[in-house]
Amino acid sequence: MESWLDSRAIVNLQELDITNYAGYKTGYTLPQSVFRSASTLLVAKIMGCNFPDAITCSMNFYLLNQLSLDCVSIPANVFHGLLSGCHALESLAMLEVHAAGCLRVSSTTLRSIGFRKGSRRKAELVLEDTPHLERLLLPYCDRNNSVTIRVIWAPKLQIFGPFSTGACELRVFQVAATDIIQHSYMEIIVFDVGCFLQGMSLVSSTNSICTVKVLALGCSEHQLGAVLDVLMWFPCLEKLYVTFHAHYRTFKQNEQQCDPLHPVCLQTHLKRVVFKLFKGSEQQIEFVMFFILYAKLLKKIEFHVCGDYYNNEFVARQRALLKVGNRASRYAQFTFRNISGCTDDHVTKHIHDLSLPDPFRL
């Protein structure tokens, strides 16, 4: 491989895809010659490999636009040097990246980040300086994950998720700013749930995440209160995706009275809600009814129904149950669709597709 990468035939290489299907645990380390085409690369994907402890070649990626690191092991200092050498990078996929310490991302060009942690050990992602970041995508944030995400500077973040309120805990704290658009320090910690959102400080205009417009969540039908607690941090949210995960039903919360005046987005911005894996159970109907009764600007509620449940009789019965005279928005429309598919698969496929305005929409 070393001699092949030294060939003059690929002196102007633009796309590089190196995949070791045996995985990084086999100990295969990338040769230094991999980085000799850095100046001409546009797209690069490294899968199942180990990065060397030190790189002697120049890592000036003047043209690199897309970078995918999938199931790789990389020292933190090499990761930092790799990103520092990317001068045109717009999308970065970090899927099961194993590194000692935290992964720190500073990039003035990045617009999309996809992050997934594979092992059960704790992982930390720090977005130190990402002034143009628009999307933070977290596919497959499952119950075994323990992830800390620190966002220090991301004033244009608009799309966030999906993560599970049933399997994970979301906390936002230590925000020191007058407005997130000017400067912010927010910390989102996602880890195995022992309790739901305990210890969260009160939400105010100084620590809410007011730039996010599209949010995707996973939960069980028993967790309306936990979902509303999360929504309190997104006062300008316009579109919400809720996926009902059956295997999260064990994460039931204590019954609590939900305040219809909170979160703020129900009163001021939320226009569309999509419920996925909808089966029409009594608990799911009660969950949906809260949004019908209190989301004042709601224009559309979309139900994605699995094929085993979807038929004309099912749709008619659900419409009858959901048709209430005292709903908050008189113009809200209900749409039922027979859809089978995994949101996380779809998100992973479109981490680099910046032309897609909504990566959560199947």
C-alpha cells in the first residue's frame, strides 16, 4: 500500500476512501504516505484504521470539503492537527472515533457535524469555535452511550438531534452570555438515565438555545414531561420530530402536572410536529393531545405509521379521537403516512448533504 500511494499516477488525487473491514482493533496503522495527497483532496473517508501517533507529512488540506472518520483510533493531538490543516472543510462525520481525552473541534468553515460514539466508555466532544456550524447530528444515541457535548461557540446552530430522552439525560448549564448569538457557553451532557433532568437550572432568555429551529427526539409515550422539559431550552423551535421507541417504555417518569404555558415555543413558534412509529395507543394519543390543545401556532401534525397498523379504518379512528373542538390552533391539519424506515440511518446518510434542508425528514 505504501508504494501504491507513492505512485505518480495519483499525484492529483481528489477522492480517498480507505476501509479496513476488520476494524481498527486489528492494529492496522495508516502509512504516512496517505497524507501526501493532502493538498489536492476534496473528499476523504477513513474507516477501521489507526492513525499514527505523530504525522511527519504536511497536513494542509486546502481543498478538502468532506471528511468521514468511521471506527478509527486517533490521538487527540493528531485529530487537532488534522482539523487545523483543513481550510475548506464544510462537513465532518465522526462515527465511533476512539481517542484519548476529548475531541476538540475548532473550524471557521464547518457547517455540519455528525457524531456517534460506539463504545460504552465515556466520550467528550467540545465545539470550541464553530461560528458557521448549522447542524449537529447525533444518530444512534442509544441507552449504552455516555456522551458529553460542550458547545462554547456555535451561534448559527439550527438543527439538532436525534437523541433519546428515554435513554439519555440532557442538561444545559454554565451558560454565561447575554445572548447565544453574541457568545455562549452551554454544556449538553447525555448519559445513562438515572433520573430525568434533575438539577437543571431555571431557563431564562440568557441561557436558552434560541437559534435551534429543528429538533429531533426519541422517547416513550410515558415521557411527555421529560420532552417538555427539553423543549423549554429551545424557545424558537419551529419543527419537532418525536419518535416513539417501544424499548424505552421501561423509562417511565413520575406523573407530573404539565404546565401549558411552558415551554415557550408552544406559544410562539412551533408550527409542525411529526410523530414517528405511531401506533395509536392510549398513551400516545394523550401525548399528542397535549400539543393539539396548547400549541397555538401549529399548522400541521404528521403521523408516521408502521405498515402493520396502517389502514383506512385505523386512520378514521385516529382522526375521530384527535378531532377536538377546543384545540389551540383551529387550522392545524392532520396527515397520516404509511412509512417504514429508520431516522438514524437516514441522518447518517445525509451528514454531508448540505443541500438537504431537513435531515430528519424521511
